Amino acid sequence: MAADTTTRASLFLSWCHEDQTLKKDLLRRLMPHLAILNGVRVDWWEDSHLLGGEDLRAAILRGLAACDYGLLLLSPAYFASAFVTAHELPRFIGPWADKAALPVDLRRVPLDGSRDLCGIDQRLVFRHQGKAFNELSGARRDGFASELATQVRRRVLSGR
């Protein structure tokens, strides 16, 4: 019997509720690609998985503690969210970061130093062919999701 060589990784989906429509579209395209990655099994968590009556803040903090990586869906609204900047981003970016970050340009944010992006602008932010997800349509959004899954695989297998 061959040993299981699958590398497991847990993703915490960090996003802003104002971007729900784009997030749903990206996940609808991304999840099938993540499900068929060779050598990698990705589990993910987001606050949309919570049931009515659950303590939102406590559940988010548990999800953050349990994850290996943060899939950060960036947008101007994301950086304007006080909860994201106070509780989620510090786990992934900055001097107290203890989790790996996979920043994704969901809705274009300028990376030219003109905005306070909490240090994200010092990281390589995923774009597809130089475009944010919202700047694409149709098959190009599918390409974004496919390439993002490939990048997740590469990152997980690199152990960083």
C-alpha cells in the first residue's frame, strides 16, 4: 500500500461583506479547481459557514487560529473594514503575523503606496494577466480561478 503523499492545508477566507457578489463568483469558479489539485488537499473556512445564533467574533477568531493560510480577497472596502484591519490582517501581515498570506486582488486596489494597505502593498498580490478579478468577465474569470488554484498549490507545496 502506497503512503499518502497529499499535503493538507487549511485556508481562512478573509473578505469584506460588501464584496459578497464577487466573492461568490470567484469561489464558484475556484472550488472545483481546488478540489482536483494533485498532491494538495485544501479545506477552507469563511464566516458564511456559520449557523444562525453562533457567536460571530468568537467563530472568526477560532477560524483564524486553526488556519494555515489566509486567502485575502482584497478591495477598497476590505481595507476600510475596521474588523478586518484590527483582527484578521494582523494574523497575516505585519510584525505579529503568525499565518501565511495569499493576497488576491478581488477588486483593484492601487499598490503604488498611495493608500494605507496595512503592508499588503509590500507583498506579491495575485492578479491574472495584470487584472483584478472584477476587471475580467466570462472565460477570463475562469482563467483567474484556475491560475489562482495553481498558485495555492505551489504555495502549499513550498511550505511557505
